[in-house]
Amino acid sequence: MTINYKRALETAAKNMILIHRPATLLKLVLRIIVRKAKLKHAAALLYDKKRNTFVLTDSKGEKGSKIPAGYARLDPHSGLIKFFREKKNYLINKEGVLEFEAIDNILNTQKDLFSKDKVLKTYLQETRYQMQLFDVFLCIPSYAHGILLGLFLLGKKQSEGTFSKEEITFFVALANDVTMAVRNAQLFEDLQSELERNHRLFIQTAEALASAIDAKDHYTHGHTERVTNFSMIIGREMLKNRKIKVKGNFLETLRIASLLHDIGKIGIPDTILSKKEPLTRDERRKIEEHPLIGSTILHSLQELEEAIAAVKQHHENFDGTGYPSGLKTDEINVYARIIRVADAFDAMTSDRPYRKAFNKQQACEELRQYSSTQFDPTVVKTFLEIYRRGLIQ
């Protein structure tokens, strides 16, 4: 049966666009090569810049014929790699491919070629040995901006026949498409790694800020960490029981909002935060500014819109009697409603300069009493259930 290589190439190219992981991409390409050309096996060597080595990333084909993935690693100075890195392959074949059977013919007949390039013979001998070692019949290089990105190592056909010119042209075209796709996939992975690194750095910064806030007030030491832990337990339970409709990364946003909920206290004088006597009306008003101060500090971080709203709203009451905006029920975002309960529970169960801590059972009774007035009843119900099960310590 005649294979429509042009159509196969177009299909492969379309599929490559959708893949952002080099290893997954190579699996796809090797599967196409083995199936379309009916090979005994095929493998891909891909350059790993972190380890400065070429790794056999994946292989496909018959059991006992294919090379196990991860089995082979070739140093950049090995014969096979040097041969293609230094582009000696183009001295042998204008398309840059190398057939095993052609090597013996070249070594025996191309005396003039070796007189012009003294090391070519050594390279070819080493290349022949390594191709024989891997039972490779055809090598197809993949270059990006003139730099060797990887090699496709193809075994013999199942029919033991030779490769046609059309098949080799298909392999070369496929390798060129793979070069661009793998390069794009690597850039995507690098970007993803950078984003993850920046995300970890942001979380560490948020945790450091939370510690700095807690350090301002001896009586609330560890408050932010506890509120974050309580909030996350509540959030997971509500997700599990489908008590909330979420968009995006709900738990991640909840964590950030919890960590930063009191960041506005940076703008409150230490004399007020650490005052041992009950606060005056003016001092209470000053304290009540911290949600607005916090949201102002964070307002330029547009990707944290929901978390910033929670920072601003975490002292709003469910019945509209809270501050700073007098929001009520669903006007208050769900992150703020969760933090409101977690924050209140920790405040009640912590010592204050003007009162001793409630025990946990007393704090739960307060939450129950003020459910639907200060607190979202769904959040309170969830909290009391997880407290009953011993998940809140």
C-alpha cells in the first residue's frame, strides 16, 4: 500500500502545535515514524542542556528490538554526536542523513575525501560502531539555528527492505518540523519553570510579610499562619461538598488572601496594636482602616483581584453591619466570608491584652450564635462540622 507521506506530515504538524512537552512530542513523532514506515524500532536522542548530554528520551517498536528509554546517554564528544554536531554528515549526504550501509562503502571507496578531512575517517568509524551498537540503520539529525538539538535513530524496516527517497524526504521534513516544535516546547517549559519559580518566590514573600505583620503585635503571634490553615481546611471541605461555585485556582487564591488578609496592619501604629487597655473610639477607627490599607498596598497586582477583594472585605458582616463598605451576603466574596470565620475563631481563642482567650467550645458557640448576622451560615456550618471531626486543633 502506498503511503501518503504529505498527508501524514500535515497531520503530524497539526498535532505538534498542541503539544508543549518535548518528551510527549517525541513520543508522537516516533509513533508516526514506526507506524507509517513499518520499522522494527525507532528512538530519539535529545540534548539535555542541564546535564550537557544527549539522552535517549523515548523509543518505539518491537519488544527486544527497541532501545529502552533512558538506557543511552551520549556525551557531546562521542563519535556519533561529534559527526553530526560538526556537520560532517553533509559531506556524506546532501540531506544530512546517514545510512549504516553507506558507511562501509564510504570507508572503502572515498580515499580522496579522507585526504581532505583527516578526522572524518575516525568519526565515521566511531559512528559506525555506535550505530551498530544501537542496531540503527538510519540517522536523521534535528538542528535549531545550526545547533544539533537531537537525532532520530531508525532501525530496519520490518520487510528488511531499504528506505526509498520519498521516505527519507519524509523523515527529513518531519525532523525539521520537530525541530521547531521541540524548540517551542522547550521555551514553553522554560517559561513554565520561570513562572513556577516566580510563584514560589511570591508565596515566600507573602509568608515573610505575614510574619512581619505578626511580629508587630506580640499578642497575635502566629495569627496569620493559623488563619491560613483554618481557611484552607474550610475551603477544601466546601469544595469537596460542592457548597461553593469556584472559578480559577480557588485554593491558591484562598491561600494568598489568607496570608495577606492583615497586611494593612503595617500601616497601623505599634502603640495601637500592642495597647494593653481597651481601645478608644478613635483607636478602633484607626484599626478598622487596615482592610482598606491592605487592598491599597496590593491594588497594582491585577492578577490577584479576588484575593485583594478578600483582603478588603474580611471584616464585612453577613448582615451588612461590618466594615469598610457595609457589604452583605453574596456582595462579600467567598474568600472573605471564609477568612471572616477563620479570623474570628482564632481571635476568640487567643489571649488579648484586655481579656483571656475563650476555649474552643465557647468560640464555636459564638460562631453558631452570630451565624447569619456576622458570619456566612454555610461557612459556619462547615467549620463546626470539621471542628466536630477533630480537623481544627
